Amino acid sequence: MLHVVGIKNCSTVKKALNWLETNGISFTFQDVKKNPLTDEEVLDLVKKLSMQTVLNKRGTKWKSLNLNADQLSDQELFDLLVTHQTMIKRPVLVNDGAVMVGFDEEAYKAFLEIED
């Protein structure tokens, strides 16, 4: 079953969840503010997608911490992601081990193998 990870009040997550519901796609939802990912789950995302894809440097948490990714090691960035999971780009879709981030209707159709 499709598993969606994000933050319930995020506008992009809301769009994605609405799109999934409208298209009759069953899913489970995990709000990382209430139920954070484990270290292993964050590591799995980074391994499958890359740190650059997973890390949201445009979000309020990243900005509030006043960080420079070029001055941080991959381990430091990983530790930040585990501690501040709101810095994970969202939504994250996990389907049979495959993972994607963000919201794009056409990409969702391809990812979920939906015919037009």
C-alpha cells in the first residue's frame, strides 16, 4: 500500500493527499511532527534519493537555523534531518520500496502506474 510522509498542514501535502483521494488511491499517512521517521527510515530515503533531493533548503526550519549546506558534512546534514524532520522535502511517497518526493500530477501517474 502507498505510504505518504509529510506534515498535515503543509499546503503541498494537502494538494497531494487531495489528489490521491480524488483518484481513489488508498494510502496511509504519517505526520512527521507527531510520528517521526526512524533514523533508518531517513537513511533509506537519503540512500534512495540523495541528500540534495531529500533536504528542503527553502523551508522555514532550514532558514531559521541559518545553515550553509556547503559547510556541513553529509553526516551533519543527516543528523539535522533526523532531528528536524520538517526539513525533509514533502510529501514523500513510498510505494513497494520505490520513493519520490514533491507533488506533480504527471509524475504521480507514472510513479503509481495510473493510465489516463
